[in-house]
Amino acid sequence: MANKPLIIYNPTANKGNAGKILPVVETMLREAGVEYDLVLTEGPEHAQKLAKQAVDEGCPLVVAAGGDGTVNEVINGLMQTDLNHNGRPALAVLPVGRGNDFAYGADIPMELKEAVDILVNGQRRSIDIGHVIGGDYPQGRYFGNGIGLGFDAVVGFEAAKLKWLNGAASYLVAVFRTIFLYAKAPVYEVLLDGETVRQPYLMVSIMNGRRMGGMFHMAPASENNDGALDLCLAGQVPQIKILPLAVKFISGTQAGHPAVRMARARCITIQAVEGSIPAHADGETICEKGQVLTIEVFPASLTIISCNNGKQI
């Protein structure tokens, strides 16, 4: 395993569709001349365990094949492991999941054949990785794409319940549900690199990448190698105006809305003053009713393989 890339493949990604296309993926890899070791994940946290093992064995490259949850587990496995004089493996992604938002923000093509080509011919570059402490993770959890608090997190929770829908469609239906479930904004105290703001926030997105939910561009100008996290803070709006605001996030034009503030910071602390904090990191639940979260960025801490020009293909 040490000399070959390890492909950590989640066959249950995209509600089982990833498993169905595994023979196609392996054919593409063979045709591209890729020699690799392949391990299928068997359940939650298995990808994280496999990534840790890859570090211990000196594997040069780990390929996360799945959705954002799989990528998040692999990132945590790579980042949490004591390197023991081994270099940390580089990360590549084959986007066979539902949202594939990390891949989008990391300039990895959504089309599978092009993603395989990037695996072979792409550019190695360093990216920042975020870290959150609080909720169900008092010891902390790493993230590659972003954290969603409030409305965004509840949308994710609702989308996961929609077993009959895939991809962005499930998030769109979940938005409609959440408008009725989560119309009153909790009051958060937000500390951004020393600046404190207290007000009702319908949603707070803390982004290393650019997009969530497969279609919502929370931070369209974000760069994952600039040493900072991009924030999108949406204050309270009347329930009837939530949907028009959500539409702006699809096109990435929310920055001009009077209820929206865009910001950048290296360290963020968010405390619930009234209500609580529902939150996810890369789509993985951090808490449903948390009280305090502390988020920071670790600049240039992971090497990935992406497009040679650093832009989406």
C-alpha cells in the first residue's frame, strides 16, 4: 500500500449510486494507467480510520471517492494522525457523491473522466483546512469546505431525510421545509478576529470553499489557500422574504442584500445568546442545539491534486 495511491471508496455515497458505478470508475482508472489499492468503506468513520492507516504506512496519496462526508472523514484521518516522521499524504478526490462541494471549491472537475485525468495529470498545491471545537466535538473536528449554522444546517438535516430525492433537488425541497421550521432567527454573539457583533442571525456560513448543498454559493469569492475563512452572515428577514433571499444564494448574488454581511477572519467564536446553534461541517452534524463553537483556520496544511490552472474545468 505504501507505494501506491490508496483509493478510499464509499459505495453508499449518493444514496448507493456510487457503488453501482464502481466498475466504470475502475475501468477509467485502468485506461488512465493508474496503479492503486482500493478499499471500500463499511460504515461511518471507516474512511477516517483508513486515512489514518495510510499515514502510518507512508502512503504517498489518498484518494477520497465519495461525497463531502467521505472527503471530510478522510481529511480528519489525515489531519489527526501523528506523522511519525512520515510526510502527510496528498489528497485527491473522485466526486461520486451527492453535493461534491469540496471538489467544486478545490477546482476538481465534476465529470468523472476529467476528475480521473486530474488525478493523473493535475497540479499539487497546498490548501487551508478549518477546525471547529464545540457541540458534539469538544475535542474538535477538521473541515475542508465549510461550516453552516442556523438555517443552512437545518436545510442539511431536512435534506438527509428525503430518501426519495438525490443531489441538489433534495436541498431545494429542504429549503421549502425549513422556511416553515426555522423562520425565527436565534441571537448569536459572533467574535471575528477580535470584533464582536451580537444580533439575530438566520444563518452563518463559514467557508473555506465556495458552495454548499450542491447549488448554494455561500462565498463565491472564497479561496482555499488565502489563510482565512470567508463568512456570510444573514440576519433576520420576514418569513415571506426567506425564499427570495435563498434564490440569491443560488446565483451567488446575496452580497448586496441589506440583511447579508460578508466578512473574512482567521478565528471565529459564535455563542448562542438566545436559542441554540444547529451546525454542520462539510455536511456532517456538529450539533443540533449547541451553545458555543470556536473555529479557526490552519493555513497551507494539506496538499491536494487539482486542475493545473487552478480553475474549474
